[in-house]
Amino acid sequence: MRARAMMVVLAAAVGAALIAGAPAPGLAAGEVKVAVAANFTVPLEEIGRAFESATGNHLAVSTGSTGKLAAQIQNGAPFEVLLAADAERPAVLEKDGSAVAGSRFTYARGRLALWSREPGLVDAGGKVLAAGSFRHLAIANPRLAPYGAAAQEVLTGLGLWERLTPRLVQGEDIGQTYQFVASGAAELGFVALSQVRAAAVGGPGGKVQGSLWVVPDASYHPIDQQAVLLAKGKDSPAAKAFLDFLKGPATRAVLERFGYGLP
């Protein structure tokens, strides 16, 4: 009778742990292979620590441009979850069977910023773009990175795309684009607001370094960043638990702190 009672208690513990996304006593924690768009790398580090603390599961993260990651997934990369910087690629992956139909959702809305590490170079209205008092302007590759496509849209709307094309320095993803500006290879560039906020967290006094223009949301199509459960993760309780965690209050607090719009 005692052995039977212990089995019932263990079964209940396993069930409760699975519901919560946490490993049950005696069961190994899961690992979730996550492909993440470059703009979300730093916020994901913080979210990942909270997820691991809450559930015991671990994230194995690979980063890059959304376009490049999507191509890798279509070619058989072993990722279980994609955190894209757009809604287009997750929809394509669902359609071709690389992702689980009905699993995608918007986890954050990205915001674009024009940034320079030089104080005073970028004004509050972005007029520096028309003034042309710079040699190089960094943007992410518009064909691969949604933030690059948004930057192109902004420049086109200002009537400056053709004029500034010779001065453009293109990063493969928004992470490389940010590094172009941070290193001084480009005097200014269109980056994710979250990247500037992330740097400010570790900077002197927690303040944004250099100069910044937060581009009005109406200047470009919404950057709805979607998450999707990939086909290789369809049977993974840990992957499903992570996607649920992305919808929770702990994640929303991180999103607000890094300057993302809430879904």
C-alpha cells in the first residue's frame, strides 16, 4: 500500500511539473534549441535565465538574420523554436511544414532608431540624414533583416534612398549593423532601439551613449516579431514551455525595459 501511495504521489508531481513546464523530481531538464533574430539576443539572455530558474530547462541559442535563420531551418537545421524579427518568415515556415501550423504568435513589436556614438550628431528629428554631414550610414541588409527593410522604407519615405545609397554600409544582420556604428566604421546607422537600450544598461549611469533618434512608428510598417514552434520541436515539452513563458509577465517586463512595443 505504501509503495502504491508513493507511485500516486510521484505521478501527481510529474503531472504538475509538466503543466508548469518544470522538470519533475528525478527527471532530466530539457534543452530548447532556439534560433533568434540578432536584435533580440540580449533580451533573450535575460529571459533565458528567468526561464531556466522557473522551469529547470535550458536554452541553446543561435543568432543571425531572420532570413538566414529561416533558410537554415528549411535546409534541416536542428532548431526547435524560431524567434524571428518579422511575421513573414514564420508564416512561410508554417506553410511549407517546417513549423507547426497554428503555433506562431507575435511576442514583441520592434522599434527602429537612428543612432551614433558621437554626441550631438543625430538630432531629435533625424534631419542629419538630409544634411548629409557623414560619410557612412549603416543599415542591415533589407533582403535578410526586417530592420533593414524598415530602414529602407524610412529613407524612401524621406526621398533619400537613392541619394544616400552610395554611403550605405550594409550589415548581414542588425547585430553586425550595430557593431559598424559602435566601432566607428560608420558614423551613424539604423539599429534596433533595443540594442541601444541594452548598451545603456551596462553603460555609465545607465544612460544611452552618443545621440539618438527614435524613428516614429508611422514611418515604417510594424515590425511584428513572431515566435513559432518548429517541426523538430513539436514533441518537446520544454520547447512548448518556453513559448508559453514568452507570453508571461516576466517576459513582458523585459520587453518594456528594452524598448519593444508589447504585442
